[in-house]
Amino acid sequence: MTIEALKELFAQSGLKFTNQRYLVYKAMVEARDHPSAETVWRRVRGEAPALSLDTVYRTLAALEARGLVTRVPSGGDEGRFDGDVGPHHHLVCLRCGCIEDFTMPGAGLADLPPTVAAWGRVRDAQVLVRGVCRKCLGQNDNTQPH
């Protein structure tokens, strides 16, 4: 996405375009690991050394409120975010915290029951599958998932 297209996207979303917001959004769109705010901050501070962690948190909250990123309910203590706002779902490992995307036919907005439409306006929906990933299952330890 060009900077001009991103400026337009921000304007349509009611956000002022700033270099800091650009860097945070760019980091989110490029990320495939569903990073926390702290991880995003570490990734962009080389390009913007004055960028504070608080600014990253506030930027992610603003992007999330406008549907430009989503928060993945991982069950851990730190918030994790996804820059891919297209329809997809998440697998969350309760041991290592790894989050992976997956798609599932029949689990989109059009497939929701009528009671959901009666509830109000739905922006997005996702299936969250939590358990223990294959990598963690292969480790011989007695750690139980939370």
C-alpha cells in the first residue's frame, strides 16, 4: 500500500496521518506472528527512537476502534494484535502463546444465526480455538495448559 493510499485510509477512518501511526500500522500489516504492543514497539523504535510504548498502545487502540487491526483474545496477560482484518480465525497455544491463522467455511458473518442480526450491528466475527500446539505436545514436560 502506498503512503498516499494509507493517508486516504486513515482519513476515511477519522485518523490523522502521522509517521508514528504509519510505522505502527506498517509493522502490523507486515506481521504474521500476532505481536503484542511491546513487540511492535521493539520493531519500530529503530525507525522512530522517540516513539514511546504508550504511543504504540494508544495507536493500536485507535486502529482497533476503527477496524484497521484486531485484538486476538489469546487468554494471556498481554494483548496480541492482528494486522490482517480479512475474514479468518485463530488457533492459540496455551503453553507457548503461539497464534496461527486458519479459515473455516461456514463460519463467516453470513453464517451467523438470526439472533445475532437482531442483537445489533456486527463488524466482524472470529472463531478462537485454544489448546496446545503440536510443537508443545512434542516436548516431554508436565506443563499443563492454563
